[in-house]
Amino acid sequence: MYKIYQVTFTIYSWLLFVFIWMLSTLTALILCVDTREKERVFNAVERFFSRIAFKLLGMHVEIHGLENIPRNEPVVFISNHQSMMDIKLSLAFIPINFSFISKDTIFRVPILGAYMTASGHIPIERTDDRKSYATLLTAVGKLTERKSLLIFPEGTRSEDGQLGPFKRGISLIILKSGRRVIPMAIYGSNQFMPKRGWLSYPDKRYVRISFGKPLSFEESKTDREYTIYVTNKLRDEVSGLLRTLDTQKSLPF
């Protein structure tokens, strides 16, 4: 019986997110008429409708550290990556506008690719170092335009929920932009929707998100040793947030 419930709930979840996404896209397109701030409109609409989707899904999300997010400056959010759901969680619960970096194949999907571009998100081609560097420069440009950025430095979703190594390129984005960093941890999303398989687990609809205190680095230093230090420091901060979330009591739902 549980397998039938699981399959039914998974189908419901996908249909819900597709419907909400289509509705949010239509809404954003209407609101973007005669405005130059299309990315801001898309971000605000994404946040609003993503929260509705999680409500209808029955997802319980506990947020910590919102007070650590500055509202008057663009920052770089650095987060672990456990599940396909992490992007939607970020869109719903990061309270300021931001862009994120995603693999370029998503941008080639009809309609979805146009939506990602209109929202101001950034494609990256992981197999080509030259194009990856161009992506880095685009990301820095976004930050200088006073828009925040979300990056998953592991580069892919974790197989088992454990934090993987961080890509060193993240440190270059931070140092070249001169922006402060907000460490971020998402805990529990992989239990609801793991990387392997398409079925979700409706009995595990509990997620915690934690934002750490802002971090600053010396932007004038971009040598190899310092970029390695920055990369390791960022991973340690995210790892610490995950350990804290792991030791907390069960969610009261």
C-alpha cells in the first residue's frame, strides 16, 4: 500500500510543481509588460508561487538565521546540494532577489530555458574550462549589478546527503566581486527526494534551512593558496551549519 501511496504522491508533486511553474511564468510575463526590471519581477513571482507550492505539498520548512542576511547589499549564498528540490527551496525561502548558476542543458529545454534566461539565472558548461571561466565573469557581473547570487559549490547533488568537496572556482567569484558570503545549509531535502530514483517519500516532508553570519575575504588576494583557503573556509562553515541542524531535535509537526 505504501508504494501505491508513494507513486500517487510523486505524480501529484510533479503535476503540482509543473502547474505552479506555468502559472508563475504567465503571471511574471503579464507583470513584466512595460517594465525594465524583468528579473526583479520574475524573482518576486518565483518566491511567491514557490511558497504556495510547498504549502500545497504539505512540506514543513524550518528556517534559521534570516537575521544574518543583509537587505541593502548583494551577497553570495553558498549552499550544499542534496536534492532537485533545493533550487525551489532556495527560491521560496531566500528573502531577497538572486540568480543561481545551473548546468547549460537546462537552458536548452524549450520554454524552461527562456524562463531561466528571463529570470536572470546563469548557464554553465562544466566540460569546457574556457566557457566555465566566462560563466564566472557573468556571475561577477551579476553581483556588480547589485543582484545576489546562489551557488552550489559541490557542482552536483550529493548521493548520500554528505557534504562533498567544493570547486575552487567559487573562491574566484567571491574574491573578484568583493562581495560578502552567506553560508547556507539545507537539511532533509534528500530524504524527501533523493538523487537516485524519481519517487519521493511523503512521510519525510521535513526540511531545515540555516543561514550563517556574513563572511568577508580580502578581494585583492587571488593567489592559489588564498583561493584554497577561501574554498576550505566556506566548506567548513556550511559543514558546521549542517552539523548543528543534524543535532537539533525532531521537527514538531
